[in-house]
Amino acid sequence: MNVDFWLDERGRRCPIPVIALARSQSQWLKDEQSPTQVVGVLADDPAAQYDIPAWCRLKGAEFLGETTPPDEGEGTGYLVRFSS
């Protein structure tokens, strides 16, 4: 999957990873240079596995699933697609 950019929120606790994701969606909506954007969120907070999919449902973003971090570091990668 082609990820447009990664947000590295490892070491941060709830709700910071979701706030970072919300800010990236706001920025994308403001700029909207493409009809879709895939964002990866790197997080090691156990709550992220619940918070990120729940946020997607509330905000109309598509939760694409979990993946390993591209740098093979700690935590989990969560993939989210924004669409206009």
C-alpha cells in the first residue's frame, strides 16, 4: 500500500495519536491536493488499536488496518484513507 506520509506518535499516549490524525485530516481538507490521501500513524499506545478505528468511524475516514512500522521499530502502524 502506498502511504502518502507517516505520523510518528510512538511514545505518546491517548489522545495524542488521534489528535495528530485529526490535524492531518484538517490540513488535507484545507489543501486537498488529491482526492484521497493515505496516512500511516505509528503508535505504541495500546489504546490506539481502539481509538484510531473509532475516530475513523466518527469522521468518515476509512480505516485500512494495521501494519508493521516501515522502519521496523516498535509499535504498530495504522493506515487511514481520507477521501473527498
